[in-house]
Amino acid sequence: MTLTARVHDPRADDEPSGWAEFGARCGLHAVWDYGLMRLEAWMSRNPAVLGVVRDGDRIAAAATVLICRPWWRKPRYASTPTTRTACGWPRWAEVYTPWLSGYPAVVFDPDLTDDGRRAAVRAFERAVLRHVGPGLMGITYSPVYADTVSVLNRPLCRTWRNDPTTVLPNEWSTEDDWLATLSKARRTSIRRYARKIDRDPTLEVREGWGRTDTDPHELATLINRHRARLGGLPRDPRTAVAGAFLAELLRRKDVRLLTYRDADGTLLAANTLLDHPSSIVLQHWAALAPAEGGRHNLYFDCYLRCVRHLISAGRDELTSGRGLVDVKTSLGFRERELHTVAVPRLAVGAR
Amino acid sequence: MRWRRGYLRVVRSSFATVPFYRELWALGGHTDPVLLPGKAAVDGGAVVPSALTGRVGDLVPLAGGPADIDPWRGLGPVLAEHLAVTAGALVAVVDPTTPRPPVDLPEGVRSCVLDPAGLGGAYAGVFDEVANHLRRGERVVAVGGDKDLDQLAAALPELLAHRLTRAPVRAPDDLPSPVGPVALIAHPLLGVLGALGGCGRWHLDHCRVYLRATSAGAAYTLLRQRSPRLVDVIAGSGRPGLCPRHGTPVVEP
Ligand SMILES: [Zn+2]
């Protein structure tokens, strides 16, 4: 096995050959689309680049990596790739998907053995080092599943457990079967909210795949406002959601947009659901706070609609990211362990 | 030239830090200066004001800043330069829409805002203040549209109306041959852009405003307003020129 690795900057480089085929083979979600990654990279402070490891011609592993500027510097978008050369400025690399908080950003061909995976990681890290230059301070993989930790871990590295992500395995054939497994109080409240929303003439609820009827900038504003209200993550490597990205994402046939609007057309809440042959994703949830004119309980209605798709389409699981674990547990979600592996500069590319 | 250097700086910094321009130019390109080689730009990367509707939040740089559009931005410096407005004067903005008084007047210059429709009603107190100022022989500069200024003048006693210094505003797409000695160029998003000079040419407030000709018309840039950032906003069809008498930038209608 001869592995070669290369970092592709979606802003400047063409789509790696065989990328779509690899995505299908590994069951990658919509957000791994190279065109979407290009938009994301342009609109980022810390642009995601794509590391691709090949065994011969065939892609064996891939990872999205955010090349991060120090968080204490004044925020600005990443410099244009044509002027970028590997430089001495401090940077670190986060193997992270800015759009899916509960999934690993490093993906291996399912047939690759653990030894193969270790070799792929080394090749990948050396490519990152070449791409970033001597300023690279280290690489973190966050999050990764428990079974990947042993592949990534080696002397000098540190690993720890993160907040878990939440997963609802599909064990039902009807929506009522699912509701029957919840506590009586939760079940009754979900039904009551759904009826109330249904009968409310001042509320317009629309859901659909590949929708183009919503202003993506309006949606971006709602999402960014929601994020700002929740306070965001400390040293969040992400940049505010850009309308241009959402415009492209929402156009996809495997992305469902759910919107709640007031009688005067105000966007009260919205949700994006990413379809997938097995693991569907409740991706964005954003709502106006009640103080801003928002409504209570749309959140539960959104979950009901997502579970409805899970069951009717016969998918294996619905994931809903980190946070609000208590509420999600009351809806039947379980925790899935997530870990971080931090690789300091000295261990980058080492055995 | 220094004027152009200031513009280049604003374009680069907007591309690097302001969401709206990042999106516009990364995907659509910008020429003169070329930001991304090989990318053809629609109208050189300039933007029509209607494209900014609902997007003012995206004109704020990533580091944060105000998101208020001030339609009277730049009024102070332009009045100071072209009408020698100095301490003691009262600037009366006559505007049925403006919610607040100008903020950049020279020190010692007072200001008030009047809705011409409410001179006898909600704005009666302000109107009296204007009249008293004129009665005392102090200078009052009234700024607004021709019709609005006419309404104010008509409401004043004839003697006082004559003492009023009128500074009518013109939109950048309405710069005819001058009818009076004084006129300002103003735009609802960009604020006050310049004024008619003694030479009869439309002088730009070039310390704060840059003008560039594009295929879609005249594109104005505010050189000093950090947030909300306004760059290459199309308004009217004027072209940049240089006043032979003053040697400073003008708009040629
Ligand atoms: Zn002149």
C-alpha cells in the first residue's frame, strides 16, 4: 500500500477526482459536497480545506480541516489562496466539520484496516504540515468516535471526552409507536402543541425538500441571532452562517427546510434536516426568543416532524447534535460518546 | 493618488472583514482593483441600493459595529466647507422621514429636525425656535428638499424667510445645471456626498467619499465610515472628474 496525501483548498483547487464516488462509498452527508465546501471556505475566518489520502488512485481517507488563526487576533476572513504561501504565522488545524457538530470530520474507507488508518493519518498530517508551513502548532481531531481514538492516539497526544451527541435509533413503524415510548406528560404535550399549531390561523408552517421560496439571508440572520443568543462556544472556530451558503444548501433535494412564519410573514423559527440513507441529521434549529416575538413549543413540533420523516422513510437513526441533552432524552434520544484527540506539533505525522 | 489609495484600502478591508462584500466579491468578483484574478465582475463589483435592503446587518465588519444608516451623514463637514457654517449657527433639517438630527456638525453648531407637515403641530416648538433664531439675527441654515424648504419658508413671516439660508439637497441622479448658488448632493443610504462649489461644479466631499464610474453608473464609497460599510453603491450616472479651478474631485453629471 502506497499512500499519498494532498490538501485541496476548495477556493482554489478543483474537486479531487473520485470525490463524489468516495462520498457515496462512505455515506457522507450533503455538507461534504465540494461546491458547498467552496462557499463555506470563502465565507470563513478559518477556512475548511479538504485533506485527501489516496491508495494509488482510489481515495482511502479524507478529512475537513479548519486552518485557524489565533482567536485573539482581530476577526477577518481568511486571506485569498492565490496570495497564501506556507508561512510562519501561528496556525493550528482543527479536524472539524463546521456544519455537523456530532460527526467526525475524518472519514476512512470502510475497508481500510486499523494499520491502514494509522498510515493514512500520518500521510494526512504531513500534508497538513506542508500546507500550513512551520507555523503549525498542532492538529486537533474533534469530535471523533470512541473507536477512532486508538487510531489517532500516540505518544505526546492528549485525548479527552467531549459533550456527547444525541441519537434517536429508529425502532418503530409508526409515529404513534414512538410517542408511546415517551413519558405520558411528554406524549400529551407533543400532541397538544401539534394540534394547537395546526389550528393556529396566524401561523404558517411550511416544509419541503429543495425549497427555493425562502430568502437565504433572512434564514442566515435568524440562525446567527439564535447562535448569538445562546452565547456560542468559547473560541468558536466557526464564522457566522452566510446566506450564500444556505442558498446552495437549501436547493439540494436531500435537504429539507421547515419554516414557521407569523401572520405578517416574520420568520419565527426554522430547521434544516439533512437526509441520508441511514443517519439523518436535524441540523439547524433557530427561533426568535419569545421576547422578540417568537412562539413557545415550536421546537417540539420540529422534532415531531423530523421523527415523522425518520419513521416514514425508514432511516436507521436521527441525530441532533450536542446540547440540551435532557430535553432530547425526554424525546427518546440517547447519548453517543464523542472524543477529542489533540496532536501537538512534535507528534504531527509521527508514528 | 491619495484619494484612490484610500479607496483601495476600503475595498481590501471590506473584502477581508465585511460579510456582504465578502459574499458579493468572492462569488461575483471585483475589478479595479481586481480582488480575484480571472474572475469577471458584474458592474465591476458595484452594488445597487436595492440589493442592500434587509442586509444592513451584513454591512457590519466581523469585529462588530453600528448598523444604523444615517441619511444625514457627512452634512457637517460639507456645510462647514461650502457654507462656512460655524459656531452659533442653527442647522434645521427639514425632512418628513428623518428620525434624528445630524451628528457630525462642527462644534458649537446647533441643529434641529422639522417635519414640514407638522410645523403647526408636533413641530411647533422647533419651528418657533427657528423663527426666534432668525429674529435675533442669527444664522439658520435649512437643509432639505426644495418642496420641504418652500413649506418652511412659507410658514415663516416674509422678513424672516428672507434671512433663511437655504441649502436644498439633490439626489446623485438629479444633478442639473445649478439653479441657485447653494445645493448639496445627498442620498438616503450614503448621506451627504458633496455640494455645489463656487465654480459651479458638483464637488465631492473627497476626504470621506470616493466616486468611481462603472457600467451600471456612478459608484460611491464612504471612505471613513467603518460600520455599516458602504462601498461601490450605485447612485446616478455621474462620472468622476477634476475641477480645473480647485484641483479636487467633482461629479460630472
Ligand atoms: Zn471647483
